[in-house]
Amino acid sequence: MTDAPPPHMSAHVDTFARDHLPPPGLWPDLVFDLPELRYPDRLNCGAELLDRTAERFGGERPAFRTGDGEVWTYGELRRRVDRIAHLLSGELGVRPGNRVLLRGPTTPWLAACWLAVMKAGAVAVTVLAQQRAHELATVCEIARVTHALCDTRTVDDLVKAEVPGLRVTTFGGDSPDDLLRRGGELPQTYEAVETAADDVALIAFTSGTTGRPKGCMHFHRDVLAIADTFARHVLRPTPDDVFAGSPPLGFTFGLGGLVVFPLRAGASALLLEQAGPRQLLPAIAEHRVSVLFTAPTAYRALLEGRDGHDLSSLRRCVSAGENLPAATWRAWHEATGIRIINGIGATELLHIFISAADDAIRPGTTGVPVPGWHARVVDDSGSEVPDGEPGLLAVRGPVGCRYLADERQTAYVRGGWNVTGDTYVREPDGYFRYVARADDMIISAGYNIAGPEVEDALLRHPDVAETAVVGQPDDERGQIAVAYVVLRDGARRDPDALRAFVKAELVPYKCPREIVFLDALPRTATGKLQRFRLRATGGPPGHLK
């Protein structure tokens, strides 16, 4: 079954989101070829994730946990969510379809606000707690945000953004106007708005790129589809699982891994305000975390600091956000016995669409299309390239790219497929192997050099903690490969030794011409490597601009 189902009668009073969807002819083809993806016309993902799950598994099961030992049951979570939903649709004047900005550290209260926005039929615009005033102002302008629910500790930048007409309500403070105080006496039950399955539920903004951010619009059915494809068929959680991870809820990797997937399975999630490796290591042991979501960089850091920490409760580890080097996969497996589930996802597609688990994992590859998804490798014209040859990754499934009033829609969706901007190779056995971002391919003296391949080689050196390889302009070769390297504590900065090591691992033309040592690599608030900052140094490598 392909193509989008016919649109249903929207429950939105404020029709801004639907009015600013791309024209239907610019949508990717949608595929609903699993029975579980054939959702009813009326669907509210908040009610499905919370109300229906509580009814199936019981209200006394734990839903959210905090680092200091507090546990919210499904029943408690439902009562708190429903009071917030009453406040939204009552005193705060939120109408179905209004955009509500959500901001704060990762806490059960932030997750409860997200669920309440879903149940109230509004549109969630979840941003990062670290984003600054000008970034917030841009997001609010693009999405025409009317209301905001903000942790009182992160409200200053939102106030500084001076968004015209924005109604800000804080939570977690002592003010009598605080959300939690104002909602304390409201009814504990709320009948969710009967949204259409294709009503916009959230607008997720891309991060880590230059230029104006792009708002990706996702429907209520999309939120369930990522759980009913990747989580159901690859991750396969159980109600007894405890989820945790580093990505914040403003990042769709975190929203899926820490809210959508555990709630869909009747499991619980440990929501940590600070979730770097130093915080995750003791938390895994203390709370018996069994499912972990984080990025390759964090897995390497966890390995470095794991001594003395009990990781025996882990049974599932998921990596996404950037390419997982085979060296990192093998080191983690050797240390813990756990096979990391690698995956590629995109904000445009909400979550992971190529992956593999258990015996199907092949280190050095991303995996195969997740059930419910289809993928191929194409050239610039959209024609499939032969297996073994690099090309652009094209994907389609139950979720597709729908930018909010953005002309870049035509660059991402081509011929009915979502073209992610990643260079991949499809192996003859059907596995997809990451090569590079399309703009990360280094062409030097006529040779194609994939930066991640060189990075993987460098990471096999015992002195290298992190590395990023990018192309820099060169008069003779067009580009040269430059490696930016962070060494382990106590290691000597010896570029010649690293070059010799890489030459022993790869053909010589792939060896970096320059090696620059840094104390840390530039990253976004979500942990993604900012390669554009490394490329921006231009010419001879030096300080970051």
C-alpha cells in the first residue's frame, strides 16, 4: 500500500500547520505495508501512548523515573498530564492546532507537558534548553508559536527573544503563576481531542547546520509509526525495560527513545537532566537501565570511564546521530558483550529507518531497511546505482519529509523518495554501508576519500580518543584530507606516527596530509559533530572560526 491516505477532517481550529504543508505533489510517497501501520482515521498519539497503555498494563506500573529516585506511575503521569491539558485548553486559551513551544531540561514534567499538548490537540514545538534568544525567536517566527511552557530555570532566553504575542507559562518554580500550582486543583481526567491521524502533532526543527532552520511537520500517526516499525521490529522492548540515554527531548532521537518507545511498550524511562557519560555510568547501575540510547562519541567515553561501574543490566544499546565506527562497535562488544544496534535516522523522518539487531548486525554497516521502510542508493538523477557503488541514500516509508513552508522541500524529496544527503553503498547482500555525508566526500587529486573511513582507521590507534576528517582547499590537489584529532590523556602529539599508522591501515592516498591536534571537537548541543566549523578554517589548518 503506497501513497498517502486521503486527508481526514481536521480537529484543528487553528489551521496554520495544515495550511503550510507542502503541496501534495511535493510529498514523498508514503508506504503502509505492515498491518500495524493502518491506523484509524481519528487518532490522538498522546491518548494512545498514555491512556491506552495505562489501560493495557495497569496504572501502577512505573512510567518515568528521575535521577534522585522519584518514580511516576502511569496512573500518576496520566493525572498530571490531564491537569495540564485542562489548563492548556481552559485558562491558557490553547486551541487545537495552536503551536506550543516546550523548553527545559529532560524531566518527567517536560515529558508530561508534551503529552498534554498532544492530548489537547495542539502542536508541540520542542526546542533545546541550550538554545539562545535569537535561535528561539527564529523558531517562533517560522512556526508562528502562540504559547510556551518553559522550565523556570531556562526561561530567561525565551523572555529575551521578545516574541510578539507569545504567552509564556513556567513550571518548576515557586511563583503562584507556575503551571504546576495553577493546575493543581483541576480535574484529573481529560478526554483527548479527537484529532485526525494526519493532523500535525509536532514540528521538529533541524539542528547542527548553517542557515535558517527547517521545521519538519509530523502527524499523530507518524509518532506511533516510529514505535511500530523500529521499536517493535528491531529494538523489541518489554514492559520491564528501563530506558535511558543522552539525547534531549528537543531532539527526535531523544523524544523517540525516552518517551515514545517506552510508553508504547508499557516500559519506563529514566529521565536525567544531565546525561553525559559521567552521569550515565552510575545511573545505569543504580536504576538498572536495560535500554540505552546515545551517540558513538558517548559510547567511546563510557568505555573510557567504565571501570568500577556495573553495566550488567544493559541488554540493548542503540547508536544514532552520526556514523558508528566498526572500531567503536567492536570495543564495546568486547568490553560488555553487547552488540550495539546501529541506525540511521533523520529529523525529516522522525527516527531510525535503517538498522539491524542481534545476529543480523554486521559491524561497519548500518544494517537493512527497518520493516515498514524501503531504501535504495541512487545517482543525482534518481536512478538506482549498482550494488557496491556509492550514491545517495533514498528512503520511503510511513513517515516522510514535510517541511513547513520551505522551498528546500524539493531538494529533500525527489521522485517520491526522501533523499537524506548521505552517501551510501548497498552491498550485494542487501546491507547498507555508510560512506559519508554527501558534502563530506573529499576529492583529492581525482581520488574520492570518505572522511569516516579515515576516522575509523585513526580510532583504531590506541592514543586517539576522537577524530574528524574533512577536506580543505589545496591549490595542487583541489582538496586535501585534514584530520582533527583529540588524544587520550597523556598521549604524545606525534603526527608522523599517526600518519604511519593510517598508511598501514588504508591505501596511502587516504592518509591525511595534515593532522591538527585539538582539546575537543566542536559539537552541537545534541552532540552532533559540527564538520562545517572544521571546514570553515580554510587553507592551512589552525584555530576554529
